[in-house]
Amino acid sequence: MYSIVVSCPRGLEDKLQEEILTITSKNSTVQKGHVGLKGNWQDIYLINLHSRLASRVLVQIKQGKITSENELYELSTQVRWPDYFNQDKTFKVRVEGKANWCRRFDILALKIKDAICDVFVQKTNVRPNIDKSHPDIRISAYINQNIAILYLDTSGEALFKRGWRQETDIAPIRENLAAGLLKLANYDGKQPFIDPMCGSGTIAIEAAMMAANLAPGLNRTFAFENFNNFDSPLWENLRIQAEKNIHAPKYPIYASDNQPQIINKAINNAIKAGLSDYLQFDCIPFNQIQTKDKNGLLLTNPPYGQRLSDLEKIQAQYPEWSKVLKQNFDTWTAGFITSDLDFPKILRLSPKRKIPIYNGKIECRLYLFDIVAGSNRK
Ligand SMILES: C[S@@+](CC[C@H](N)C(=O)[O-])C[C@H]1O[C@@H](n2cnc3c(N)ncnc32)[C@H](O)[C@@H]1O
């Protein structure tokens, strides 16, 4: 059994814990920004393949007490690195945490790198190469004052990279945050869905992936495929099983935006994700959207005024959004992620839930409203 750490955007830890229980049937403990569990390689493959909320899956390979950079070097030489990967693989080391005795974490990363190279040279006479942008192997170290923990990163590229996103000039949210917002809003693919300000389509594409039961990791590769102990038949079986579970969504999924060039990007992203048959795109301003569907979820990420335009201009639109919600989305749940703390007040609607969440470094709230025709702030 290994100690496994699964990181996620802050605010999604409890939902990640629920997700990991569903994926592995294992209990986990919640910490800030991650959950921890004991598990085996099958659990690690399964979480990488199926978790919609995780950012990375790390396996602990060494823990020890250190008081200096040289002691970190010594600790790192105690790991039998050639057991984990071959000398022909490139690697990269990342160090995080806090240590009063050291202000230069880049030096700590160099110490670990030197230790790895020295262990390889001693055992194989070959010094593996560093690749800072696309390494085959990533080593993570977490320093908490005098405790150092070394991890193998089993994911490689962060898990929010599902493999479908084209380059975009708008401000997309990360795929695992989009999936987390859907979970926080209790979306399970069994209700109509709309994102009326969809940008590159992230939230609607994640909704379609959930509704189609498409595992988010099916279209990408993982660092564990480069490990010496990679169990290719087991991995192939897990992938085949995941492919068998895909089905067409039973309820409609709509995505719209008022910018034609942006909608085109969202359509291209949906095509790349293999989900374009399951989504309906439209170029229309939010305040003109009509629907005949009932009991759906509207979930969106409006401009915050920090990155896309000026806040006052956006706030001037809120009353129109409120009007369209009350006129056309009776019986729906509406969710908005925004950094604007005045959002419900200007919207003149009382949220049923207000959930603190981070969009990258921006502190936000997910506001959830039950929409009742003509409802107003009491
Ligand atoms: C922050 S971006 C959404 C990003 C999106 N979540 C993603 O991941 O790509 C906000 C989007 O709202 C759109 N928008 C702004 N005002 C709108 C309105 N009144 N009606 C429809 N779309 C609007 C913008 O064109 C922009 O694409």
C-alpha cells in the first residue's frame, strides 16, 4: 500500500473525497488543497483516469527529517531511483512548502536533482537528463520546516489538461474547476444544462463529459506510463472498461455566448473532445435566451471585470440577467462563479448557497439560486 496524495483546486476537497470514494471505494482524509489515501497502483491508475476534480496524483516514496540543504541531498540519495525509472527518461524536480532555514527552494530542487543523478551514475554510469518543459518523470518534494517528503508525480501534465483544449485568447477556467462547480451545483447529467456565457465552452464540455460518462483521462497520456513498474495490461483493461461505460446524454446540453468568434472556438473544442454531437451551441446574448425545459441547471462564469473588461460595465448587465432568469428559467437552479461580492445584491436575488472557491489565485464565490418566476430579493 502506498501513501497517495491527490491535489485539487481549493474549495473542492470535500467533493474530491466523495469522488475518490466512488472511484476506488477507499476512504480518504481531507487537507487544504488535497486529499490523502492509502492505495495500490490500480487505485492510482483509476484516479488518474476517472477523477474530474483532481489536479495531480502523487505517490510518496520517501520521508525524513532535514535541517539543511545537504541533509536533503543525503535523504534523496537514499531513494533507489533506478527502481522507479530508467536513465533514458528525462526528469524535473519541483519543491514546495515552507522552511525557515531556507529561502531558496530552487536550490533545494538542485540538491534533489544532484542526488538523483548521482544515484543513477553510481548504479548505471549514465546521468539522466533534465527537461523543464516536457519531462517524462516529475519528482515533487514537499518541505514542512524540518520534514521533507518526496513524491513521484504519477499524472505528468496536470489532470485538468484533458487533451481537447485549443489555444484561446479568452479567460478559460480550468477543466477540473469547471467539473467541481458542476458537482457543487449537484449536476449529475440527469437534468437539462445551459451555460449562457460559455466562452471556450469549458463548463458545458465538462457537463457533456459527465452526462456521457466519458472518463476525463481517456484522451491523454500519464507519467506512470514511463515508470519501470508500469502494468500495461492492467491499464489497458481499465481503459477498455471506461470506454464501454460511455453513453449518449439523456438531457440536452446548451452552450451560448454573444461573441461569434468565441462560440466557434467552443465548437472546435467540443469537436476535439469528441462531444460535439452532445452539445447545442448558439451565438446569442444571455438576456435573449428562452427555454421550454424545466428543472435544469444554468451554470456560468461571467466576466469578472478583472480580466476581461471593466467591472462597472458588467454590473450594468446584472439586472437584465436577473430579468431573463425570472421570466424564462422558472424551476431552474442558476449558478454563477464570480469574484464580485456585490453580485447577488445587484442581481436582487437571494442565493440559496454561497460557496467560497478559488479560480486560480482569484478568490471567488459560487452563488446558487433557486429560480422561481417573479422571485425577488426578500
Ligand atoms: C470569463 S468568460 C467565460 C470563460 C469560460 N468559462 C471558459 O472556460 O472559457 C465570459 C464570457 O462571457 C461572454 N459574455 C459576456 N457578456 C455576455 C452576454 N451578455 N451574453 C452572452 N455572453 C456574454 C464573453 O464573451 C465571454 O466569452
